[in-house]
Amino acid sequence: MSLQNGLTSRLVLIASVLALTACASTSQHHNPEQRQLLLSGEVLFDESVPAAAPVELFQLTDEMRQWLTNHATNHPYAKTRLRRLLQAMLDDGLLDLDYEINRSYTAQQTFAQRTGNCLSFSILFVALARELRLDAEFQLVEIPPSFSAEEELVLLNNHINVRIKGIRSDVNHVQDHIVDFNSIEYNGNYDTHRVSDAYATSLYHGNRAVEFMGTEQYEAAFRQLKRGLELAPDVPGLWINLGVLYARMEHWQEAEAAYRTALDLDANNKSALVNLARVMRQSGNTEQAERLAQRVQRYMQNNPYFYSQHAREAISRGELDKALALLRKAIALKDDEHQFYHLRGIALYRQGELQAARQSLQEAKNVAHRADLQNIYQRKLRAFEAEST
């Protein structure tokens, strides 16, 4: 038995996007004229630039409708339609796409090409589910950020999955079902909330902008960001990416304004703080840059997932005492996250502290919110007991 084996893989819908956490706050710097200027494109391209054209993300082709007819027939019970849809997608390889993190596609493109990132998959699944009259909606999972600041674009790895509402399990019970494609991203006791189709579409345009920035097609990237912000103006990550675009084209004042707009929406957004500090250094304002860097450091030191990330890395290097010390800090900050106890169990198990490892695994089960995770930990505990006898 190995405690370090990953939790059982399930269906996954993950949107790998840049710094996308929509958090309302009272704005100190809100300036409609400034936002209008940032979104005009005049500073970058000497003329006003229109947004990218609207995209029909969820539209199906006749071929896709025929596929549904052949594989997921129009059964009167929603539970059966959902089960048949998932089985048909599994049989046809649609749950095992050729994963391309930097490629976002529409439902039609994903179905035809069998490739894309996880946002592409989520769009495809929602489109197919709704055609079967299933009540499908996007759900944002507030997973913790990545703490690497080596790159200009700091990923916060927000995660989208799909909630299917109102599935009747028997005469007396109706429940929602979560369809998720990456158990690694959805393992934690994270907050979730529904997001609109407009929000999901803004993520698509944000991802397309990143693709264009990767090939230095800056006007195309700007058009995508403008469309995304027209759909969802309160998404900090879109403003951050806009700031990165301005910074890459060396318009530092506008980059600063975009980052500050993101901070108006989410005052502790690490990506915005890191990028703003870079702009301050570039502008010669080293004192303010240092204050921002210290603010980022304080944020990390008070974030339990910062310690758990470094604990995971320490375990991989065999630095078990260091990992356990980091996990003590993580648990002191957040004592209801099962992943911390699971990691602690791995470190203790490798040290030969079998009883302590088993106890940590039991604590992981106790604080896990989801029944599927509790069941996984119960199986691990049974395997642990079998190994110990």
C-alpha cells in the first residue's frame, strides 16, 4: 500500500486560465474614462480597435445531434440521459481528449478535433448535456493559486467543472451531480459557486488572448481581451492579462492602470501584485515595488497552500522533516483541509512512523467534505490495516 498514490481519477473539467478569481470589492481607483481608454486600443495601435467577433461556443452541428441520437437516446429520465451521455463520451474517446493546455476551442471544434484544453471540454459537455434537456451550469472551484512568480503571467489555476441540477435518484430524492475531469484540481475542500455562460465565454476569450500573446500577435490578443472584458468586466485576470499586454509593448502607465483595476476587484490578487511590482521597478519606483513585494510575501506566509505546495516539493526531494514542519504551519492556518493531512501521512509513512501516518490518514478522512473522497480514504485505511497485519 502506498499513501502517495493519487486520488482516483474521475471526469474532469478544468479551465486553465490566468488569474481568474472574480471577487467584488470597493474600488478606490475606479475610473470609467481610464477603463474606456485602456479598452480602446488607441495607445497601443494608434486607433480604436474593435473587440473580437462573438463566438457561438455551444452551437451543435447536425453530426453532433445525430451522435446524441445514436448514443444517448432521449430517455424520459434525466438520470438515464446523463448516464448514457457519459458512457457514450467515454466509449467515443471524448473523455480522453488530446490535451493541449494552450488551445481553447468551441464545442464544435472540440468534438471534431478531439483536442483542446479543459475549458474546451467543459464547453463541449455543457452543450451536449443541454441538448439532452439536462440542466447543466458551470461551477467555479476556488482552488488556491500557484506560487511560482518566475514568469510574467502568474497562473492561479482556477478550475471550472459542471453541475447537473435536479437529477432524481428515487421517488423522494433529487440531487445535483458534479461532472469533473481532473480529481487533482478538485481534491480540496474548496468553495464553489455558479458562474454564468458569459463568464465561461470570457474565459474562452481570455485563453485565446494568451495564445495570441504567445506568438506576439498583440492586436489579436487585445481584441480577445476586449471581448472578454465586455462580457465580464469584473474578472481580475482579464485586466491582469491586459496589463501584461501593455507592459510587453512598454506602455508602463497603462499597464499599471490595468493591474490596479484588477486589484480594485480583488485587493489580494497575487498575480496583480507581482506584475504591478515589476512595473514599479521598471518605472524606477523601487520603494513602492519593494512594498508590493513585501505584501506578496506576507500573503504567502499567511496562506496555508503556500506551505503545502512547498511541503509536496520537499517530500519529492526526500526532505521529510522539512515537509512535516511546513505542514504543521499549513494545518495551523487551516485545520479542515484533508490534503494537508494526506501529505503529512505520506511523509510520516516514509519515515516509518506507521501509527502516526494512519492517524493522519484518518484525520484526512474526517475533514474531507465530499463522500467520494471519504470513501477513497476509507479504502486506503483498510489497505493500511491489511498491510499492518
